[in-house]
Amino acid sequence: MPHDTKQPFDKDHNKRDKVRVQVDLTTAQAALLALLEKRLSVRSRADLLQQAYGTFLWIVDEMLSGRRIVSVESEILSRLERFKELSVPAVEPLIFGHYQYLIPRPEKGRKQLYLKGRNMTVGQLIYKMRANGLSAEQAAEDMDLPVEQVMEALAYYHTHRELIESEIEEEKQYLLSHGVELEPGTVPG
């Protein structure tokens, strides 16, 4: 029997067409998801995941159309003849001043952000957590920080990993070139 594609839209029909999907996340991933749910313009975790899924489908469609997905600095856009810009409404409110617990300190010579109220970079926090096997909650307690600050730092690290890793490596090389011996697993301060 052929499927009738002209069925009227109704809420009950729409509910019957839904399928529940379960996803296993690490504790850190679940905590980041909870942070995003709290900070973004979404009503629920389900809305957040649906927006993420919609974004993923757009990316797949663009790639299947032979296009590449790239990220460029804002000032470069004026030099591009043609481009499509991805819009994610839930993220738009965060574009300006989107970090609540992290701040730039350009006078320190680093591009990565610092923890507000501390002379500590995100990279230093992450490496301390790794070296001591600390969860976000344990790190917050150990360093007398709000858990939200640690979670925000983790989210920042995951999206700026290359920058943080390169700054750590540059500092290691600088210290080594000046005769400072580093203990294995330590991070320059």
C-alpha cells in the first residue's frame, strides 16, 4: 500500500513519528552539554540537541554538494566573493562577551583566556586537572573556584585546543632554551 504523503499535519501524528535516541557521553561531555544548555538560548537539552543535529545536517548537505566548511576571521569576509554563513540562533546571544568566567589578558603576551580573578590560564587549569586526575568538581573544590568557571574553561579548551597547546609548547621551548629543566608532565606557569 503506497504511503499517503498528503496526510494533514497534527500534533498526535507528529508524536507518533518521533523516535527516541539515546547517546552515551563521558562525564566531561555531559557536563559541557549541561553548561551549554544553561548558557545558550534553548528551552531544554532536547532543543539544544535538535539545533546541534540541524547544524550537522546543514554541514553534511553542504559537503555532499561539493562545498567545504571553513572558519575565517570576520575581517576576511569582506574579501570573499561568495560565501554562506552558518547561523545558529541559540549561539547568537553569546557572540558578544560570551565568557562569564574567563577574560583576555593581552598584556601577559598570551592569546588564550585566563580565569577571571586568577593569574591562571585555561591551559594551566586543564594541565593541573590532568596531572592530578581531577574532575571539574574536584578542581573547583581544590582551587576554590565555581564549578561553572571550571566547566566554562573546559568548554573553551575544547574549542581552542590548538591555540592553548601551541602556547604551552612555545613556553616550554623558551624555558628549555634558557636552561630551565622541566619535570615531566609539568606546565610552565
